[in-house]
Amino acid sequence: MRRAVFARHANPWSAWSRWATTPLVLVPAWTRSWRHAAPIAVWFALNPVISAPPADEQAWATRAMLGEELWIVDRPRDAARVVNAAASLAAVAALVAAWRRRAWPATAGVITQMALTLVYWQLMAQYFDRHRHRSARQG
């Protein structure tokens, strides 16, 4: 199952569209509406599987997603853990600020989360580049 999801989520369209829509997560907290939460949850659930697998492994986003797949299996104790934890904390801070309807802190939190996600992706692309020989065997 993991392989099937990452095979499609590695498409740059999937990765970048999910990243670009990260702020949508704040909408249900801000509005306190399940009607807003449902379509956003469906989008985030379907996004990793609706794209075709990428044609090759050249794109930075593709290498980042494939690196994340390998990293999840290996779970090394590295800087990516810290960056991922910091991004998660920024996301929680953004959600709390959105719940309190504090626009600037919510915006700062989601911008921080998105910036840290890009740092994390860079680490994952580097991880993939170092371990890409294993990727072909997993598929």
C-alpha cells in the first residue's frame, strides 16, 4: 500500500499541489465548520493517489517524495526528524491561532510550516540521492 501511494505521490503535480494547498487546513479551524473540513480532508486523502506515477526520478519533488518513502522505512536519527517535528509544531500553532481567529499568527505558523516542509523535502531528496539504488528494488 505504501509503495502504491508513494509511486503516485512522487508525481511533482501531486507533491506541489498538496504543498500549495496546505493553508486550506486552517479553514475548518477558522470557520469551525465540518462542512469545510470534509472536502479538504477528501482532497488531502485523494491527492497522493490521483496523479499518474512520474515518468522519471529527475524532478526535485519526485526525489523528495521517494526519499521520504525510504526514510519512513529506515527512520534514521537525523536532522530530518528535527525539521519534521518543527514543521508539525508550526502546524499546530497555526491551527490554534486559526481557532482563536488570530490571522497574523495563523499566517506566520502556516508559512513557517510550509518553509520547513521545503527544508524537509531537500533533506529527503538528498536522502534519496544517497539511497536511490534501493528504490528500484522496492518497486
